[in-house]
Amino acid sequence: MSDGKTDLIEAGGASPQGGERRRGIDRVIMLLEALLRHRAPVRVGDLAKMIGAPRSTTYEIVNRLLEAEMLETVGTEGYVYFGRAMHLFGWAYSHHNAHYRRILETLDRMAAETGETVQMCGLRGNKYVVLDCRDSPGPFRISSDVGVEVPIPWTASGRLLVGHMGKEELKSFIPAGDYKLPDGRIIPAEEFFADVELARQQGFSETAALADRFTWCMAAPIQDGHGAINKTLCFVLPVDTPEARRSELLALLRERASGLSLAGS
């Protein structure tokens, strides 16, 4: 015979110990996220402030992650950053996922063929991120930091990645402040919604001089096996790239992105 407490736990409720365990897991995730966003080694005391956790709890988490080589110490002043186990996790993901490997091979090939900056992009929450990048080797070097979260309206890819959303859903999904560009210009929300619809209809997106006044961006969708767009293939070009060259690169981009799409394959 069971008592009420046991029934609650078995039905999906949490014991006090289970609640503490969940909070501990949440803090581990928050700590790793904080390091990812900071993109540089951090003192443990500063990490505690960043995740809003007690210093003693943060030190306990950090010490366990150091033991697992998920973190490592940097220098002699108490800084920590990602350890070699994190590299192995990433390596395992990229080598197990055959489709991901194909995308990386395509990035290498396109960068070598064109001499331009080529990227694979996606969403992380309600922000755009570069998932991988091959930089242009030319004198006008354009590069983007992999993993840095950027407002969706600043990007050509973003217009494709939210193409499945209607206007009302977009209004709730994209923070109002994300329409403000780094130089203070504001992208009118209705203009962005129209861009999303145009990208959906034509199957690609181009933007000029948004996040960076010196760049022209073009993106084509990579569809998963259900036809959803959760990744894009992109070129980032100097804004004064001749139109004929842009047209040539856009055709190549769309061809290669289509070849990487899984829908219908």
C-alpha cells in the first residue's frame, strides 16, 4: 500500500531531494551558458554573480566540472574556462552526425572555390547564431564569432529561420529592442515582417549594411527531413561587391543549400 507522498512522487511530483538535484543541474547549465556567452575565462566568484548562485555552491560545481575535465583552470588567479572534455563532446557530435559533416565539408569547399566568407547559421532561443564559419582569405577580411547571439532582424538568415511564423507569433517571439541596429537605426517591424514573407516566397534572403554597414549578406535555407528550416548557408560579402558577382554567388549558394537539404531525400 502506498501513501500520498509516494503517489505524488510517482505521479511526477518532486521530493525535496529531487528539487535540490534539479536546481543543481539547472545551475550547471546556467554556468556553462554563462561561460559560452562570456567567451573568455572567468573567476569563480564572478561566475557565482553571473548565475545568481551562492559562491560555495558555484565552487562545488566548478570543482566537480574540473574533475570531469569539462572545465580547466587558466592562469594562477582562479580563472576557469571550458576543458578538453568539451572538445571531445563537440568532436563526437560532429563526427556522429553525417549530415553535419556534409555541411562542414561544403563550407570548406565553398570557401576554397570562391574566396569568400561562408557560414552555417541557425537560431538559439530567439537569437541568431553563426554555428560554423570559414573566413575569407582576401585582403578585405570579414569574419563572425561563432556562437555569439545576435538579434534576428539584423540578419538575412534570420528572415528565413522564422519564416514558419506568422506576424503575431513574430511580435511575441522577437524582443522589441532587437529591431535597433548597432548604429542606432531602427528596422520598422512591419518592414521586417514583409522581408520574412518575401524570403519565404523566394527561397532566399539578402540584406545590406544592417549589423555592419560594410557587408552584404545572403542566405539560403537548409531543410531538415520534415521540410523545416533550422539551418542556413550564408555568404558574407563586402557591400560593394558587383551585382554580377553577387548573382553568381547567390546561384551557387542556393544550389549547395538545396543539395544539403534533407526534405524529400
